[in-house]
Amino acid sequence: MRVPVVCPYCGVGCRLYIEKTPEGYRLDYADDILGIPNEKGSLCPKGNAVLDLFSKDRLKKPLKAKEEGKFVEISWGNAIKEVAIRLREIAKDDPNQLMFFGSAKTYNEPNYLIQKLARMLGTNNIDHCARLCHSSTVAGLKAVFGAGAMTNTYRDIEMADVIVIWGHNYAETHPVGFRYVLKAKERGAKVIVVDPRYTRTAWFSDIFLQLHPGTDIALANGMMQVIIKHGLYDKDFVEKRTVGFSELKKTVEKYSPERVEEITGVPAELIEEAAVTFARAENAVITWAMGLTQSVHGYDNVRAIATLIAITGHIGRPGNGASPMRGQNNVQGACDLGVLPNVFPGYQAVTDPDKRKAFEKFWRVPLSGEVGLTTVEATHEALRGRVRAYYIMGENPVISEANSRNVLRALRKLEFLVVQDIFPTETTRLADIVLPATSMLENEGSLTNTERRVQWSFKAIEPPGEARPDWWIVSEIGKAAGFTRSGTGGFNYNSPEEILREINAIVPQYRGITPERLKRNLAGIHWPCPSEDHPGTRVLYAGGFLTPDGKAHLASVDHRPPAETPDEEYPLTLTTVRYVGHFHTLTMTGRSELLRKRWREPFLEVHPNDAERFELKEGRWALIETRRGRYVARVKVTTAVKPGVVAIPWHWGANVLTNDALDPVSKIPDTKACACRVKPIGDAEAKRILEELRNEGVVA
Ligand SMILES: Nc1nc2c(c(=O)[nH]1)N[C@H]1C(S)=C(S)[C@@H](COP(=O)(O)OP(=O)(O)OC[C@H]3O[C@@H](n4cnc5c(=O)[nH]c(N)nc54)[C@H](O)[C@@H]3O)O[C@H]1N2
Ligand SMILES: Nc1nc2c(c(=O)[nH]1)N[C@H]1C(S)=C(S)[C@@H](COP(=O)(O)OP(=O)(O)OC[C@H]3O[C@@H](n4cnc5c(=O)[nH]c(N)nc54)[C@H](O)[C@@H]3O)O[C@H]1N2
Ligand code: SF4
Ligand SMILES: [Mo]
């Protein structure tokens, strides 16, 4: 029997079948299911290689550390008991000494449970990788439109006449979703790409705006200046549906294309052309991702883009809208279900006394109204000794967080670290207790893709050893911690379906998305879906916005440089990127021989002028140094990057270099721009440094 599952990698949310045959498991394309994100069943290299990894060196038994990195196997009973007792003990002194990490790599149901556990223990210290990713989108879009999610779907991208792709290497990072862009292009749509690198995505562009890293606000303001000056904004929309236009007009007046050319390096004529093309389009969308969000002014970057969308009226209609492309397979769901320190499930603020009361009644415990810590803040608090224990479900912060050496020191300082993963990782190595989870394909549940599309994925593969579903592990810990009441006040669950029904009851956006409906409807349902007979919502804001007055709040923001800019000592800007064949910290794709062979190692992209200036040679080793650390990679000399900018993928551990300065609003770290210097080094020296970093445990 072919079992329908959802790809466990990225936020596109492709479907595929897995079939058990006498020769082993077999992958098949879901080409007969209508309306799914991957029409005709097509998959990208990672999706195609999905079966490659689930049998390799998995975690199969709960482990307890004897010393760092040395473990003994223990029973599930003892593991659960020990975790619950230690969490309770530390919570007794002060629950804010605990920090919880949910996981965008697992289903909605365990994510709902882990935030419920944190909150029932008395703390809002719960966060996940969205903090390093789209936290500036969530905060920025909430400020302008009233809610933080993508306002449209892939179908709308396909229908657009102009598609602006901003700080987003769409072709490599959402490859199957990118087909909707190609379909629009075949129909004659214009593609505008904004990126400091000439990426595979830029290759498909009609207009390419190659800006200096960290100058996005200036560019957006320049485009708005042109649009307002030529009267190309949507006057009716601005008047009826927005506030703040006169202040915006004043702010962007200063950003003439000539001045913006000086700041961004983009020729003034191209800025004009892009602005006019976007504003004149009947239907237009802007997609964005990490190039825009991962910045100390990520919140303002997003507000500027949302404002550009609003003044041109490109929102609230099919074929238009704001498309922040969510990255992980279930990062949208983890956010929706309150794996964030400031909101309960359904984006209900912990600081709102009425919302808090409703959750206190539902879970039958008193709850904290104090906003909790974010991931990077928790690292800083752990270093100060104020956070004493972490429970990490499905994240690998030692490789993924900015300034990773700090993370390593923080995790070592903790009194108690629990990590729940499917593989041994750089983070499990530091754990006191390791809990072996089943992978998504070995268990079932609901997950939510970037389009707010909730889909059910079924169990297709038998889990190895004693690995258990994430929802089961968290509910056992919840019961062992004393939350044994029946119903919504405890953790007595027998299935993910039961948990989703609890979510249906308390999360307004998910009210009509029941397990029964999802199992019947394999193409899923887009939230908000307020009742069981509601079809789900594809396009947001056809009526009012979700701000208190129903209007879009236009943002007037000024250009500022990144937290760290080049100087004499560190003369280049370093940015970090992704490869199509690898996912994040390599825990999964690094175990696929096929992918590892094709995408073998990280390359440092350097412009020919800089290669000459710093004596770097194609294919030879470079030493890259920043104020936080050093790292080595082979050199790729290319005009894809601008002079003065170097780029490196972070999959293998480049976060030893990056800056953990934070955006004050979204608390996202500045992983797309920091100052660095480079120089050539020999083979032996490079290998020695890599070995050192590996022994230290900061690179994969
Ligand atoms: N193959 C693959 N796909 C993935 C992932 C993966 O690891 N591998 N991860 C998933 C996740 S979680 C996410 S969030 C997405 C991320 O998807 P993307 O954001 O597309 O990925 P990145 O390569 O990190 O960054 C995108 C682009 O930002 C550009 N950039 C750098 N600095 C700036 C700047 O200052 N301004 C602008 N405008 N652009 C800049 C970079 O040159 C890069 O091309 O991908 C998802 N899909
Ligand atoms: N320099 C730099 N740093 C970055 C970025 C960047 O662009 N530049 N991007 C940032 C972004 S956008 C993101 S999203 C973060 C990602 O950061 P992380 O989420 O820390 O990275 P992953 O490697 O995806 O870690 C997920 C972990 O979950 C495990 N896992 C997989 N499936 C399951 C499951 O079903 N259950 C459980 N319990 N575990 C599972 C995996 O083995 C892995 O260890 O990294 C950020 N870091
Ligand atoms: S595009 Fe994303 S969801 Fe689709 S197959 Fe590739 S990794 Fe999986
Ligand atoms: Mo992400």
C-alpha cells in the first residue's frame, strides 16, 4: 500500500508516497493527488533522497551521559522520570530558569504539547528556530497588516504579472515552489530579483538589483519615492485602507534614486525601472526570505516591504500579496501553536489578561503573563547562570545559532540539558539525557506549510529500536511532572488526533481543521478556517486588515548599516547562504551519500578583484576570520558576488564566524552580514584548523 506523507524538509510542503515492498521501502510520486503544492508529484533533490537517511546511525534508545559525549543506555521509564523530576526541581525555585525549544521539524501536535508543558510549569521561555529565521517577518507583518503569515498561496504567485523575489534564493531553497514562478514567467510575467549575489534565481530575472548587503530599506524607500513622485501608487487603496501615508511620503522624499544608488550600489535607472514595473502591474507579489529578515533591522526591512506592497494596493486580491517563504517543513505550524515566548497558541498574547484567563480555564492552572526568553537571549542568560536547564526538541543550535562558540559555552554551563532528536548531533553530544524520537515518516500528525496549508502526514515506516513519537515523549514527561488530570488540563493523550482536537477547541484559526477532514482531504486546508464547514482561506485581507483599526499601518523607516561594517582590520562583508542539496546543519542531508557526493563541501565565493587583492586562488584554501572566530573553506572565484562581499554556506558550521547582535524588536541575529578578513593558507594548515574545530564540537 502506498502511504501519503509530506516531505520532512522544507516549507513548500510537497507530498509523496512511500510503499513497503519485499525489497524495502520505495518512494513514489504523488502525481494523482490534485491541488497539492507539488503538482504532478515532482520533488527536488532532497525530496527525492528522502529514503536515504532514515536507516542510518539513528538514536534508538534513551541515553544518559556519564561525561560529555559518553552515554549509557537507560529505559524509557527512567529517562522520563529523571527529566520530569529535574524540570520540576528547577521550576520550584523559579520556572524562568527553564528554557524550552519546540521544533519546526516535527508535527503540530508535539509543538502544541511542548509549549503547554513550559507554560503549565510556569514559564513562557519557549521558542524555536523561527527566531533565527522569519521572526522579523512575524513581527513586521503584524505591525503593518495585523498578522504575521503569508497572505497568499503559490496559486497567486502563478497568477501574478510581476514577481519580486527579495533576499530569497527561491530556485535553490524552495525549488518546487519556484515552478510557480516559472509558470508565471512562461505566461509573460516579469521577475525582479533583489540579492547581493547573482544566484540561480537571479538567472531567471528580467531585472536584477544587486545591492550591498544590509541596504534593503534604502532600496525599498527609493522605489517608493519613485512610485509616489510619479503618482503610481493606488490612491483609492491608500485612502481607504491605510494610515501613515503623509509621514511615509516625507520619509521617502529623501531617497532619490541617485542617493539610493550611492547607498545600495544599484544603478538609479534600474531602481526606477523596477519601481515602475512593480507599481504598474495589475497583479504583483513580493516573495522574501532570509536576505531580508536576518538583520539587526530585519523588523524594519519587513515593514518597508509590506509598506511598498500596501501603497501599490498589491494585497487582498488573488494574484497579489506578501509571500514570506517559510523555511522549515513545519515552522508555520510551530508559530501558529504558540512555540513563541510572547503568545499562546493562535497568536493570543500572554500579556492580554483575557486571553490568559481563557488559557488558565482551559489548562486549569495559573499562567505567567511575563513574555519569555527568545533562543539567542536564552543563550546569553545561560552564560550568566540565570537559565539553568534546557529542553530541546528537534533543534541543533550548536551549528545553527549565530556565534556558535557562545552557544557551546552556554550549553556546557547548564545544569541540565535534555535533547530529543532522531540522530546524534553536535547538540546531543552535550546533553545529560538524549531522547530518541521517531522521524516524521515513522509517525503521523498534521503540519502547516508556508501557505498556511495544514496537511496530514501518515505513518509510512517502522521506527528503529525504541524511538518514540515526539507527542508521546512530551505527554509522558507532562504526566510524570504531575499533570495527570483528564481532559485539557493534563497530558493524558492516546493519539495525535486527540491533541489536534484540543487544538481545534482553543486555536480560532484551526477550529475547523479536524483530523477527520485532513485525512479525507490530502491537499489540506488553509487557515484561517473558523468552522468545520468552512473551506479554508486562500487570500487574506480581502476585507479589513487584522490591525485594531482594520487599516494597514504604513511604516516610515530610515536606512541604517548592519551591526558590523567593514573596516581596516576586517575589510570584507561576509554573508551566509544555503545550497539546494543540503538542509541546515546536515543532520539529515549529510547522511545521504548521494547528496554528500554532489554537494561535498562549503565554498567561499569571492569576486575576482578580491581574490587578486587577497591572493586567493580558485580551489585552494582560504582562512576566514571575524571578531568571533576563524573557519576555512576552498575558494570559488566568481563574479556572482559583488566586490567587497564574500559568501559561504553555513551548513557545515560557519556560525563560528557570525555575529549574534540582535534586532531589538524581533530579536533575530545578524547572520547575513558581518565584517571579515580572508587570506590563503596551505592544505595541511587548513585541515589542522578544521580538525581543531571538529574536536571542539562547533562544526559538523
Ligand atoms: N536546500 C535548502 N532549502 C532550504 C533550506 C536549506 O537549508 N536548504 N532551509 C529552509 C529554511 S529554514 C529557510 S528559512 C529558507 C531560506 O531560504 P533563503 O532565504 O532563500 O536562503 P539563504 O540562502 O539563506 O538566503 C537567501 C539569499 O539572501 C541573500 N542575501 C544576503 N544578504 C542579503 C541582504 O542584505 N539583502 C538581500 N536582499 N539579500 C541578501 C543571499 O545572497 C541569498 O541568496 O530555505 C528553506 N529551504
Ligand atoms: N549563519 C546562518 N545561520 C543560520 C541561518 C542562516 O541563513 N545563516 N538560517 C537560520 C534558519 S532560517 C533556521 S530555520 C535555523 C535552523 O536551525 P535548526 O532548527 O537548529 O537546524 P536543523 O538542522 O534543521 O535542526 C533540526 C534538528 O531536528 C532534528 N529532527 C529532524 N526531524 C525530527 C523529528 O521528527 N523529531 C525530532 N525530535 N527531531 C527531528 C534534526 O536531526 C536536527 O538535529 O538555522 C538558522 N541559522
Ligand atoms: S521543495 Fe521542499 S518540500 Fe518539496 S521536495 Fe524539495 S525539500 Fe521537499
Ligand atoms: Mo528558516
